[in-house]
Amino acid sequence: MQTLNIFLQAPAGGGMSNLIILVMMILVFWLFMIRPQAKKAKQQKQFMNNIQKGDKIVTIAGIHGTVNKINEDNTMSLEVSPGSYIKIEKSALSMEWTANINKVTEEKK
């Protein structure tokens, strides 16, 4: 009966170390998951707000074009070929692909 009692007793001071481990796990999760994603969302929003008429952009569907008109309802008119326009949502813009296409264009100049 005495050996059974040894196994049923909780170790002394184990609660504090478990709490510290839990806090550290939350900190690591925040540093590597939540913070970078919030930073990228902020950059994406700033990118969408800085789009102007005449900018060359790429959508997340891979459509290349030039901004013709920016509307108040978060849409824009995109010229995909001379005289051919489509209406897209601002949220459909790809920040990475647009930056890449503009970088290639600047390097050619």
C-alpha cells in the first residue's frame, strides 16, 4: 500500500515550472506566428492604399494590367490590353507579384 501512495502524490513545486513553460510557449507562438502575420497584413493594407492611376499591377489570379481608375467602393478599373478594361477588387492585388514585376521593369531601364 505504501508504494501506491508514492505514485499518487504530486511532485512538490511542479505547478510553477508548468506555468513558466506555458508562458514561454505562448511567447514563442506570438513571436513566430501572430506578429509576422499582423506585420504582413499591415504592409498589404498600406500597399492597397498607395495604388495610383497608371501603376502596373498583378492580381492574385495572375492578371497583369495598368490601373485606369480607382473607385470609392474598393474596386478599380484595370486595363489589361489597349482598350480592354476589367473591374477588380483592391483585395485581389498581389503585393509580392506586383513588386516583382515593377522591379524587373526598373532593372530594364
